[in-house]
Amino acid sequence: MVLVFSLNFGLNAQVTKEIKGNLVDMKTSYDVEEVELSLTSKKTGKVWITETNNDGEFTFKNIPLGDLEISIIDKDYRSEKFKFHTDSNHLQKYQFSTPFGVNLKVSWMFNWGDRTIYSNGKKIVKEHYWSHVTAKGILVLYGLCLLLIFYYSLVQISLAITYVRTRKKILLEEAPLFDLSKAPKVTIQLPMYNEMYVAERIIETAAELNYPRDKFQIQVLDDSTDETKDIIAKKVEEIAALGIDIVHIHRLDRTGYKAGALDSAMGQVSGEFIAIFDADFIPDKDFLLKTIPYFQNEKIGVVQTRWGHLNKTYSLLTELQAFGLNGHFAIEQGGRNAKGHYINFNGTAGVWRRSCIEDAGGWEHDTITEDLDLSYRAQMNGWEFKYLENVISPAELPITMSALKSQQHRWMKGGAEVFMKMWKRLVKNPTVRFSDKLHGLAHLFNSSVFVFILCLSILSLFVLQIKDSFSDLNFVIQFGSFFIISTLFLAYYYWFSYRDKKGKTFSDMVRFTARFFQFLTVSMALSLSNAVAVIEGYLGIKSSFVRTPKFNVSKKNEFQGNKYDKKSLSIINIIEGLLMVVFGFTAINRTLYGDLGMVPFHLMLTIGYGVIFFSTLKERKV
């Protein structure tokens, strides 16, 4: 027994006099010097530390035999671990036959996690306390953005699920029976401001609607300051000569913009119901016959129809707009309406009950989305809205980036303005269901998602820096998977509104996936200009109502320019170009060093900002 113990003790006491190897950079294959390594005995837990010399060589001396593990612990290199075993064959020396490949941490700013001090003439590297606190703060903001985007996607997928469950019932719903001999009088309002390209078309279209002529009035609400007013006057005179009740109301003062024009014309409205069309719409002739019957329900204050797209195939830009709008008009409007939650009049292609407008306080112009504002005031007063997905009102999509951004700016800023105006009223209103309050707040807060996307994208650059500088905070990065989940939720949302399906599931899915990521790429890059609009809305910064330029073209060879479409290069355009460069550099840099986690995200941002920036430059030359 004593002999056995002595033998075991002797074996345990045996050591390898030298363990040697060398490190090379995985990308350059060069030797790396002054890299700290640790060696751990798996049996005893004891740790030895050394660093490489000028030739990239490292040496550990007098290391007990057994299972061992070498770790890269240098602050400038990624943590790597290498396991091996020594036995009595390695008493003099253990030499690794091949070099260890190591990867430099990718720090495109600086290693802000460390500070160097000297104690007793020895160099000691310690972490900065305040930079560590700052890093945690950034991660909190980053996580908050992820959670808010996740919440937005959660609301969207809940609407999508509701829509899917009720879609068949909605699409098979039959319109109420309607006695045309008892048709109520309807006023058609056509608000316009400098619409020389489309003014005649919408006036002619409105005049051709199928409805009893003695129950029919057209108001052309004209705030134009250019030759459009003369075009309208001539066309109105022609239509009036046909015996149609049509009036040209031209304002010299644009107070309140579109809302002001609608409000000022209320005193001359002779109809019980008011249909409103923007200048770029071409409603079907039976539009009124399909919408007015629903007003037999005295509780209904608005009937809203789905927008169609006259020039969807004009370009990829119009295709992507159609893709996004179809999501709103199918899932959001359809899903909310199916559950009885609040929806919004979309500013056009809908019909109002005049008494509903009056009961809600009329058109107000303290926001630039007067349609959303009045919609909520009316519904909080107990009026119901009816959305008709089967009734399509074709309209023109913006064909230039500047026109699209102008439209987006108004929608996003107006949404924020209405949120600030209405959220307290919505929350405090005792007659509003709790579920309607939740969905209403989410609805009004929708535009803020662009602020979160912009913050998330900017913060992601700092998160990568934190990842390189603070190994103890790396675990937080895994929560970025919330963004992946949000993307999947949104994919589900848009799949059920995708209207280009041809019946073959696999090919439909391939086309949808390509279109979805194209849409997501451009939408994320629009976050800068849209976020600026939202912040302006929240801060109460007032601006004029900038209407979206209309072109009246469906094919590229028809486009001859548009004097209303602004082509100036703004500070936002310049920042978009800079962000393209920054995200592009980061994506390439991370790819070269094999850190691929955020590369797809940054690559999409690079492409998106590039599309917007170069489209803007190209349009300036046209």
C-alpha cells in the first residue's frame, strides 16, 4: 500500500519542463507578438500566464502532466481555447506541431474598455469604470429599441392572425340591399392644390359616377396658385354644361391647407353624405353604389375603401410601395375592423356621413393628418367605421424618391402629431373599451417604429465596439435575436397581404421572400427621414402641408418631368450617404474578420441607404 501511494505521488509530481508553440494571425498568417495566454490544469485548476515573444512564440515551464487547456486572454484578441494532454512521453518538452490561429478583435473606433496604469514600474491594464457604465447604458437603450420593435411586430402579427381568421367571412360579406329610388344626396369633394397634371382626370371621373343626378353634387376645392386654377375652371364649366351640379370653390388663403379647404366648404355641402377623393384617384363608376348602402346602419359614420395602384409596375420603387400599402389596407384596416377596433379614414377614397363630421367637431387643422385626427374624434364619440376590402379605388403611387419621402414625411409627422393630441383623450375616455385603447395607442404610435429602427441601427455600431471591449457584457448581445423574431412576425404579416401570388406555393414564397427583404431594406433606410418627421411631430414643430406631387404616368416613357417634384439635396440626403459608407465599411470589416452576426443587418442598411442616396442624386440630374 505504501509502495502504491509512493508511485502515484511520483507520477503526480512529474512535469513537462517546457510547453512551446506559436501564434499567427488567422487573416494575415503573420506571427503575433505580446499576446497574453493562460494555461490551466484541468485536474488541479492551477493557472499559468505568459505572452508571445517577437516571433509569436510562447513557452510554459514546469507544467504538471495531464489534461491541459490554453486560452487566449489578451484584450486585443478574441478568446480562443485549445485543449491537449501530456503524459510521460513529454517530460522534457511538448511542442505544438502547427501554429495556433488567432483573430484580432475588430475595433473600428478604439478599445474604450481599458486604461493603462503603472504600479511599481509594472504596466497594468484595467477597465475604465465610467466607460463600462456607459457601455451598459448603451446596451439598455439598444435592448429597449429591440423590445419596442418587438412590441410593434407583436401587434402586427396579432392583426394578421385576426385577419386570417376572419378573411373568408369578410370577403364573402354581401352588401346591404339598396333602393336606388330612395338614394340620399351625396356631395363629392375634390380637394386640390396645384394639380395641373391630374385635375381634369379626377373631375371627369367624378362626373361619370353612376348615381341619380338629382342626388349628386361635386365640389372642386381649389387652393391652387398656378395655372391649375384655370384648368379647373374650364373643366368645371364643361361639366356644368352637361347638367351636373358642380361648383368650383377657389380659395386665395390656404389657411389650414386641405383640412381648411374641407372645413370652409361645409357650409355649401348639400349632400347628407360626403365622398372625398384626392386628385390622383380614379374611382370606379359604381363607387357610390357600393358604399352608400352601408349607411343604412345609422351608427356608421364612415365607409373606407381599399386603395388600388394605377402604376404599380412602373418601377421597383412603386412595387415596394404597393407591397407596403397592401399590408396596411388588408391586415391593419381589415384586422382592426374585424375586431371592432378603431381604424382611420385614409384621407381619400371614402365616404363620410355629414352629421358624423359635425358631431366630432368638424375638420381641424392643428395636425397635418386631419383624416386620422377626425377619425379618432368621431369613433370616440361612438361612431362606427366600415372598411370595404372588396371595393378598390385605384390611385397613383409616387414614382420618384423625393415624392415618396415627401408623402412619408407628412404621414409620419402627422401620425406623431395626432398621438400627442389624442392619447390622453383616448386613455381617459370612459366609454372606450380597454382593448380599443390598447390598439388605438399602438395605432397612433406606429410611426415611432422608425425612430426605434434608426436608434437601433446607430447603436448597433457601438454594440459591436462594446462586444470587442467588454468580454463580460458579450452575453447581452444574444438578445439581438429579438430582431430576428420581429422580422419573422412581419414576414407573416406581409405574406397574407401579398397580392402577387400565382397559386404555386414554392414559387410564390420565393418571390415573396425577395420582395419582403427588398421592402425591409428600403424601409429601414427611410428610417432617418421618417424619424426626423416623427420627432418634429412630437416636439410640436409646425410645417406647411406639403402635398405629394402627382405625375399622371403609368409607363416610364410617359414621364416628361414634374415641376412640383423637388430635386434639392438636403442635409438628410448627405447623412444618408454617410450612413451608407459607415454601415458598408462595418459590414466589410466584420466579414473580413469572420464576425458575421450583424453583417446581414448592416448590409441591408448599406444597400437601403445607397438606393435612397443615389436615387436622389440621379433625380437631381433629370
